[in-house]
Amino acid sequence: MNDVFLKFTDEATALAALAAEGIVPDTENEKLPTMGALSDGTDFVLHVCGQGSGTVYEPTGNTITDVNAETGEDNSRPEMAAVIGYHINMRFDGDVPASLAAFDIAPATPAERFA
């Protein structure tokens, strides 16, 4: 199995590129993966990142600190910002189709992974 991390400019571009491969994401249950097979029989699993929104986040380099109302302790966490684009993760039983390879961003540390 090959995991592919795809980034499109927007949802419409993503849907058009997927449709060209005969892939139609399950819009009824966007939070769940879509499974199927390409016309050549290659099995795939598709997951729209961000619980179906296509949005992923990355640290800005800043830290946010606030106080826990119950304990009075400081809570520090990285400030996060949305990454521009529409993100989809796919797992293929073979190689990624050439038409989708152009959108492969292959991050060293993807924001979301398959379990």
C-alpha cells in the first residue's frame, strides 16, 4: 500500500481531479473514508483531511498561554494556522495515478495519517 498526501487549490479542483480518475468521494459521510477501486482495478481509500473540511493546520512558531480556570495552572500550546489549500490523503494498492501525482506533496510529517 502507498500513502499519498494530496494538496489542491480548492475543493472544486480536488473533485475535478478525482472525477477524472472515476473517484467520487462520499459526500454524505465526509468524515468517513471513501473506499473503492479505480477503473484499472487498483483499490484505494480516500480521506478528506480536517474531518471533511479539507483543512489542515501547522504551527506558526508562536506559543499561546492561558490559565486553566479549575487548577489555576498555565496551559501552553503551539499557535496553529490553517494551511492554504484543500488536503486529501489516499492509500493505493499500487501506484498513484499520473493525473493525481502532480498534487502529491509528500510531507515528511503529514498533518493527518491513516491509522
